[in-house]
Amino acid sequence: MKLTRRGLAGAGLGLMAAGLPPVARAQGGWPSRTVRIVVPFGAGGSADIYGRLLAERLSEAMGQAFVIENRPGAGAVIGTDAVAKAEPDGYTLLVMSNTHTANETLLPNRPYRLMRDLEPVAAINIAHHVLVVSAALPAKNVRELIALAKAKPGGLDFASSGPGTPYHIAGAVFCAMAGIEVQHVPFRGSGEARNAVLGNQVPMMFDAIPTMRPLIESGGVRALATTGPQRDPLLPDVPTVAESGLPGYEASIWLGLMAPKGTPRPVVEKLHAAVNQVLRSPDTVKAMAQQGSQPMPMGVGEFGAFLEKDIATQREYITLAKIQPQ
């Protein structure tokens, strides 16, 4: 999911802390210096945007600077490994997503293990995708797309922002459930994948609803379905994949915050409380809704259980889609 900083500011997700009470500031100890939040993805994506939102608001709430460091590469492995190996003192954190839970299966040789080497801190938010096709493709709905793909096995491609990303998994599971052969074309980011679809170089992709909506409205791409359990408020006239002939299909992208394993429990709990304070702010709730996502506050233990469950879910998706580990 990709959002612009201007769009976030316009929606109320600017850099002010929206009057959040400095409950953590009155407590002594951590943090006593700058806290680094590593985003293992490129600038401009949802992890970067919402990471910066959290950094600004946590800085205000805790009276110390929280700064973002983008360390993309190797399917999020480079930045994640750096955090896993960092001192567990609360001064290095990780913004992560379901790319990480998928990587537990897809990348068996990665140098870290998510639940062994990192500590769950807080969930951040969740959003769903939209399936779009290029204007040149004749399919007007999901059933027509499936029929077209079945008439030309292996003749269609779908773009994504890279192997193991939520958009890749969404496309691969869609193809598996539909019983169609569609080739995956990975790009280095959503922007490149999106441009390929806009330029009719690749006929279809799953992407962020807020980013795609202007392109849908202008006729640059055609929306066939959204991936949530219900129709999305930003695209109310677009049916879900489930109601378009693939019952049970659902796909999302979510973000969370983790720390190196061994980070002191009081630090984890203090940070968790501050993040949930941000997420429950009415301004944050409203602004995220306008951008097609919703806050996902949950307890520390609840988030850990959520991660364990999603690792298993992603493994099932990868097996279903017959995606080969790398």
C-alpha cells in the first residue's frame, strides 16, 4: 500500500501529535535518547508513511526523538536482520508487515527467525487491496478475467511489488483459487508495477485502494474487485472477489512494530501503550479511514498470537499457490 505524505497530511495524518497526552513523558528511564525505527522497505510505501506518523507522535508523547531509517533490500531481510542483531535496549525498532510472516516460509535461509529473534510490540493498521486490469484488457469483471485466463493458459501476467509481498501473495492465491495459470512478474516496488499496468505492459495486479482509486476514476485502469470481506467504502460500487465468484477469498496488508528479542519488558509495555494511544486517537482513526485503512490496536500477547497465526496462514497460502521457497 502506497500513500503520499501530502495525502496523509491532508487527511489529518500530519506531523503534529494531535494533542496526545504525554502520559509516557512523566515516567523515568527509557527513552533517554533518540530511538531509531527501521523500515525495511523503500520510502513512500505504507510502512514508511505510517512509520513516520508513529515516529512523530511517539516523539511528542515521550519527549524524545523517534527517527525513521529506511533499510530496504532482499525482500525486507536486510533491515530486519539489522534490527534482530541490534542491542535489545529499546533504541532500535522495526516496522514490519505480512511480508515478514510470508518470509518465514518463502525464505528458509534468512539469517533471522521472526519469533525467535524479535519481540512483538504492537500492531499498527490493516487495509485491503483492489484487483485492477489494464484498460486494454477486455475483461470487465472477475468471471470474464478467469474465462480469459483459462482460454489462454500462461498467456496472462500479473505484476507485484516483489516476491513475498502481500500483493504477490494476493495474486498467487487468487490464481490458485480460480484454477488459472497466470505468470508472476515481480518489480522492485509498487510504483514500477503500477506503471507497467498503466502502460499495458502487464495486464493485471493487486494494489492499494487509495493509490489506485484516482487511476480507476480516470480510466487508466479498470477495477474488477476488492479483497476485503465486505465492499470497501472508498470503492462502494466495486464488488469483492468473494462475491464475484471466489467465495472465501480475502487478502490484506497489515503493519506492526517489533523490537530485538530481549528488550526489557517495561520498555515493551511502555512503548505498546504509547502506540495504542496514537492508534485510538480520533484524528488517527478518521484519517486512516480516509486512506482506506483502519487502526489495529491489540494487546502485546494478542499481537504475538496474531503473528504466530499469520505465519501459519501465509504458509497455507504459499502452499496453495505453489510458490517455491527461495
